[in-house]
Amino acid sequence: MTLSHFEALAVFALLVATVFALITKNTPREQFRYGVFVFVSFLFVALAVGWIMYPLPL
Amino acid sequence: MEKSEQGLEPGSNPEPVQLRRPLNLVATLAICSGGWLIPGLSHMLLGKWIRGLIFAACVILMFVLGLGMHGKLFNLVFEEPLQIFAFIANVGVGAPYLLAERMNLGVGTMTATTYDYGTTYLWVAGLLNYLIILDAFDIAKGRKP
């Protein structure tokens, strides 16, 4: 199976956000909002950290 | 943030939360064991079918994707103490782990570009199942709806 890094990240974020939302919130509305928040946070933080590390000589 | 007279945040649900009657310890542990063996089963046994099915789909899909990405499943090897943590994470997924081990899957191809992602998927699938079991434990004990 060949997924790009971003695709693998997005699938990972989607699955984890779904479980987190269902575990931590009780109503469907809260679950949806929290799930979207976690999903977007995963993507944003990963992209931000990626760009921060970009100039580092690794 | 502004709060109402009852101390609730605006938009929050003021209705009392319905908690179930706590189950005894044996029943709770049996349900949790079932949830470990088959992801999502504990919630299904507690009557939360949709939630259980979603949990099962998420954990099993993550596990299968991890295997598909040539991730590695770790065994219990006492000579390599740090591998024990990886084993604990892997074994959290329950029956799929045992099945994959029996079928000699999860060997791990380090030369594959997705090896690290696959291994992480396999770890997180097990760790998520632990969280799901804890959630089922709280529900069974009447601590959350």
C-alpha cells in the first residue's frame, strides 16, 4: 500500500479524532464539533512543525 | 466566558445526564475483556451499538492499514526491554493482533517508505482500544452516559 505522507497523516488524524470525539463528548453535536477540532488540529500542528523543521540541517 | 445562573456555559445542555445502574465488578471485567478481544464489543454489550461499530471500524481499519503499510508487530522479548512497551501497545488491539501473529503478518519491512507510519498505526490502534475499554469501564460503572 502506498500512501503519501499527507494522506497517511490525514487518515491517521481522521481515525484518532473520531475515537477521541466519541470517548470524550456525549451529544452528537458536541462529538462532531470536537472531532472536527481534533482533526484540524492534527493537520495544522503537523504542517506547522514540518515547516518549523524545514530549515534545520537534518 | 459568561455563565448562566446555574453555572452552565451558554449553549451547554442543562438536562440531567442519564447514567446507567452500575454493573458488578465481574460483569464489568467480562465486558472489558470482550472489548479487548474484539474492539468495540464492550460498547455493543452495553447497548451502544452505533458507537461500538464505529470504534470497531476505526481500530480494525487502523490495524489493517498499519499492516498494509508494512508496519512491524512486536513480540514479548525480554532480552529487548524497550520492545515491551511496543508489545503492550500492539497487543491492545486484541484478537486481530493474535490473528496477524499467527498468520505471520506484521514482519515489518524497514526498507518500505511507509514502515514508520505503518508501525505507528499498529501501535495507535492498540492504544486507542485501551482508551475505548476504559470508556466502556466508566459506562459500565455508571460514571458516564
